[in-house]
Amino acid sequence: MEHQNKKSNNSQKTLMAALAYLGPLVIVSYLVAKDDSFVKFHIKQGAVLLVVEVVTWFLGVVFWPLWLLLKLVNLIAFILVIVGIVNVAQGTEKNLPIVGNYARYIAI
């Protein structure tokens, strides 16, 4: 029974860490599993990506002539989301390129 509980906890931890990379669902991860260090690591990176996506959207609304550059930023953010989810699936805590270093400034 204890083995099953441990496996269930690992599954929930993996799910919460993966949700952290899916935009506003980072809030769900924060509310459910902010005390787990593995999930917290991914919450921080997911939050940085969410900020990048929101700022990119806002800039796209205000400065629409920059749409091509902003589409490139969106593509890079999407690729980083995929890399983050792959890291979660592998059970690793690797900093994402570009945004990973900014995650340490988020206090949870």
C-alpha cells in the first residue's frame, strides 16, 4: 500500500510540475503543491514564461507593427514550454535556456 501511495504522490507531483508550464495553470500548481521543491522549481520557471507570454501579448496589442518579432518570441516561449515539460517527465530540475536564470528571483 505504501508503494502505491508513493507512486501516486510522484504522479501528482509530475502532473503539478507539468501544469506549471501551461500558462495560467501555474496557479493550480502553486495552490496544490507549492511546498514540494521539485514542483516549486518548475512553478518558478513556468511563471517566468507566463510573464513573457503576457508581455508579448500586450506588446502585440500596443505595437502591432512588431508582430513578426513578437511571433518569434511566442515560438521561442512555446519551445521552452515543451522543453520544460520534457524536463518534468524526466524528473530533472534543469534551468531553461534564456528564462531559467530569472526564475530564481521569484519568491514562493
